[in-house]
Amino acid sequence: MATGQSQRSIFILVGPPGAGKGTVSPAIVDELAVPQLSTGDMLRAAITAGTETGRKAEELMSQGKLVPDEIVIGIIEDRMKEKDCDRGCILDGFPRTLTQACALEEMLAKTDDRVSRVVEFCVPDSVLTDRICGRWIHKASGRSYHTRHNPPRSYDGTSDPTPENMLDDETNEALYQRPDDTKDALPKRLEAYHNETEPILEHFASADAKVVCQLDCNRPIPDVKKDAVDIVCQLRSFMGDAAA
């Protein structure tokens, strides 16, 4: 593993619900050629694999309890030991709080790694209601669609969206809507994001202003994806192409 300066590209994607992480992140994944790690997916995989941390998580979840940060960090640490993370990874959905961000940094320091870039997906709160309420997701991959702005090929827009006419472009499997992707739930989700997640941006920037960058996601998707790829290219140049 890397020693001294990090040789792995560790990306963190940060943004409010509906900012476009699920739509834009595949472009970053393709450019970096590293896996995107979702804490929810990793928890399920650890439980299925029967790892020690997975068993602890399953026990807590079966009791209706939240999985504590130390277990989530342990699952991330185990996952990052796998071969496909040798060049780095993209963290989506973690960290969500300042406490989690500090725990992540402590974990990365064990292998002389550090966060390479924190990408803030910026969208005004006023725009997010429309995005959220029209969003449909492919469960297995996390690919995100929208009834108006990014519809799947199966949806012609002339009828109400349903699992029968909202199908993933690649697998033709039914898409679904998250139960909290509603106009009523959004204000609380945005409040939690502003109060709990946004402080991690200042935390990382205070250590190194170059680490945090903003991505204006209130624009056409192709433009946002192009700028996302540019961010990756800038990182490679900054790191002397160590991630390539």
C-alpha cells in the first residue's frame, strides 16, 4: 500500500438530496477507473459475507438500531483492502457528519492515505423539490433517472410513471422511488444536510483549501458531467498522475 504521500485517489461526493450525485458520479467512476462505495451496499455485502463487522451490523439492524460509526468505518476499511481499491475509491453517502469525517481520516492515516478531493454538488434548495419528486432509481446500480429531466428510454412522458414503464436503460429492470423522496420529507432532509453534513466541507478545506471543490449542478447534465471529468483530470495533474 501507499507510503508517504497518498498514491490512491480518495474522492468524497457531498451534496443535498437531488443534487445529482447518482447521475453524475458514473462519469467520475469511468474516468478514475475506481469503485464507487456506498455504505448501504457495503453493509449488505458484509452481512451476506458473514464478516465480523457484518455480523455486528446485522445484530443491531435486526433490533431496529442504527449501525454506529465505528462499525461503518470498519466495513469501509475492510472494503478498501480489496484489490479493486488499490488505486482508490469514491465514497458516496459517507461521511455525513463531522464526527464521521474525522473517523474516516484516522482510518485512512493507517495506510498513509488521505482524502484527495471532496466534490460539493451545488444546487439551490428551491430547485430540489422538482428533482426529488420526479426521481427514480435503479436499486442494484444506483443509476438515477428523472421523469422530466432524465427519463429512461421506457418512459414516454404521456402517462403517470410506474414500475412498469420506468425501466433501467441497461438492464430493463424496474426502477423504484425512495419512500422519502417526497415534498413533505424534503425539508427535514435538507435541514439535516445543512446542519450536519455541510460542516465537513469547512473541515476539509481548513486543512487544505485545494481539497474541496464545487460543482455547479444546476445546469444541463452533459455540462455537469464534463466538469466532473475535468475535476478528475485536475487531480491527476496535481498528484503527478499517481492515480493513473
